[in-house]
Amino acid sequence: MSQILRGGHVVTRTGKTGPYSGFDADIHVKDGHIKGILKPGTPVPNATTIDVSGLWLTPGYVQAHTHLVQALFRGMADDLALLDWLRTRIWPLESAHDDESAYWSARLGLTEMLLGGTTAILDMASVKHTDAIFRAASECGIHAHIGKAMMDRENEAGLSEATEASVASSCALRDDWHGRGRLRYAFAPRFVPSCTEELLSQTITEARKSGCLIHTHASENRDEVELVRELTGKDNVVYLNDIGLTGPDVVLAHCIHLTDVERQILCDTKTAIAHCPGSNFMLGSGIAPTPELLTGGAKIVIGSDGAPCNNRMDVFAEMRLAALMQKPRLGADAIHADQVLDMATVTGAEVLGTGGGDLVVGSTADVVAIDPNKIHSLGGGQPAGCLVYAATPANVRHVWVEGEHVVQDGRLHCWSLEETVSECRSALARVRQRVNL
Ligand SMILES: [Zn+2]
């Protein structure tokens, strides 16, 4: 399949590290890849023409920490700190899911993210119903690494299982889904307080045997860090590093409360850090030291985390907050829009291995067409500043994932919005009947 995106303004880095800038060009997409960046009007025989006049063409956005299974629970756990948020709301709510409600929750989150320009995700599901999350992702065409939440330490909500069962069911999901189309399996132990060392060790072995990413939460909250010290006698990231749970195939969500030694470990091991500023503000977790980590060479990507701790799954909001949150602490130039845009595009794509992240010949054709002429974004600044500080999902006009035109003129191709809304309402009512929240 051959398409030509005509009349757009292509936004890319100037060279590898220069500022983002734009130039007028047509993009030729063939067989899921960018085949050519062409002078406007260049004829391309046998290609379907898509008019993107007046629009900016940007790389697809990557959210490297999400919880689709929680999308249905938006607004049901406001104003709580992490451990209370988990124990009193999120774990009981996740426990009350059935396959259908998990599916509709995923569909809600995926709809929000695709309409908002997100083309790839790394998602942690719950202990059960992970098949339903994969099913929704498989229908909509997004690049998705998904893993069931592994938990083998008992908790108040009963949301845990035996070590062997957790590993065996994760491996079965991997065998079913890893490598199907744009889907990948990710091994996802929830966080150290939920997992025995035996579970973590077996997880590392299984993930590395099959080339899957390993994804967990780390050092999000001071009480969590203290709990890890009580359980292991070590600082969280030191512990993870000691057992082998760091490296380029590991994505740690949050990484806020770090010692100097832990920062160095993350930089030296090239462990990816999924920065979730909206969630960090909402749960009062703290401010991740991203400028310092970037200076040390750390790999930082962006995620919105779950809908009940944000309460949006909007990559533009995350980019804006990622930049703004550092400025009162370190000054207005602490982190620049270009650096934040990198986190959400090229670095995210590198960590998730999508082959996208930049608009150059040979890249996977993950492309978002942005209308810059909205009232809230119209102005004369550089593209990166506009995308990070002003743009919202309302600017997203078209989305292509691996060349598939999944959002056309602001409409999601695969699903009916009306059906999603009505089924989500019914599914949530059924969940609420099972849990007193
Ligand atoms: Zn999370």
C-alpha cells in the first residue's frame, strides 16, 4: 500500500541534536515505512493521495507507562497518596474487573490515546484479564507492549497469586501474544513491595530468554522506598540492580526518590526511566530529577500512568508538565521543549523498538498530522515549543501507525465512539456492583 501525504510541514530534528524545525515536504509512505521525503508536488505513481495542507507532520508519540485496565476508574481515586490509592481503591477495583469490563476499559484508554496522537505504548495490566487488554490493542492497530501485573506477596485486596502461577501465566501470555502484529509481551512485576525475590529472579530469566521488555514501578513514593528498605535492606534501585533488574531492556516507571548512587546506576546501565509528571503531581509523589539524569546520560521516556492518577492519558499534557515541573526548582532553562519532545518521540520509539520516532526515510511510518491553527496554539514560535507547551489532543487531525491510517480527520477508524461510551458505562456499573466503591 502506497500513500502520499501532500502539502504538509515536516517537523524533525535538525541533524541528530539540533533544534526541531519544520520544512514543507510531501511524505511517501509504502509498506508501513517512510519511503521518501519529497519536494512538494513530486509525482508518485499509484499512490493514494492524502491532503495534509496546512498541517504539521510530526512523529507518532510514545507513552511508555500506562495502565489501560484502570481507564474505567478515572476520578474514582482522587486526592490520595500512592499506597492508600493502591490499597483502598485501585487494587479492589482491579479485583472487581471481569474480562468484558477489562476490555472496555482498555478500549476507552486506547481511544483517548490514539485520538491524542499516541502511536505506541508500554502498558501494565492487572493480575487477571490481560488477554482482554491484548484483544482491544489488537483491534485498533497501536504498537503495544503489554504485561500482566505480577504480584506474589499477599495484600488486603487479595490481588496476588502464587509465584509459580504468576510466572506460568505470564509465560503463557507471552507465548500467545508476543510478536503478533504490533503487539509485544512485557514482563511486568508490579513493584518490589508486591513481589518476592524469587518472582523477580524468575521473571528476569523468562524475559531475557524471549527478548521481552521488563517493566516495573520504582522509587515513586517515599513510603514505598522505606518499605523496600524494610523488605530488602537496600535502596530500591540498588536492590533492583543487585538482582539484575536493570539494563536497556528494563523500563522503570517514576524513579523520583533516588540517591546519587542510584542515579549513577540508572545512567551506567542505560535503564529506561518512564517519567510520569501528571501522576507524580496528582499523587503528590514528588519531582523526578530529569535534568540531572539527562546530564548523566539517562534514557528518559514519557507516560501518563493510569487514568485514576492523572486523570488524563494525554501525551501533550505530560510533555508540558515534564518541562514546567522542573522550572521552579532549577530555572526556566532547566529543560527545553526539544528535550521533552525527544522523550515522547525518538527515545520512546527506541526503548519500545518500534522503528519510528523520527520522520526520515526508512523509519516506521508512525506519523501524526497536527493542526497548528487552533486558537490555543496559533503563534509564531518554534514547532517543539508549540507541541510541548501549547498543543492538546484537539490539535490532532490524522494518525498513522506503521502506515495504517487509524485516525482520519479526528475520527477513530476502528471503533464507534458511541458504542465505547455506552458499553463503558455499563461495564463500570457492573464493576461497582461487585465492589463497594
Ligand atoms: Zn503505574
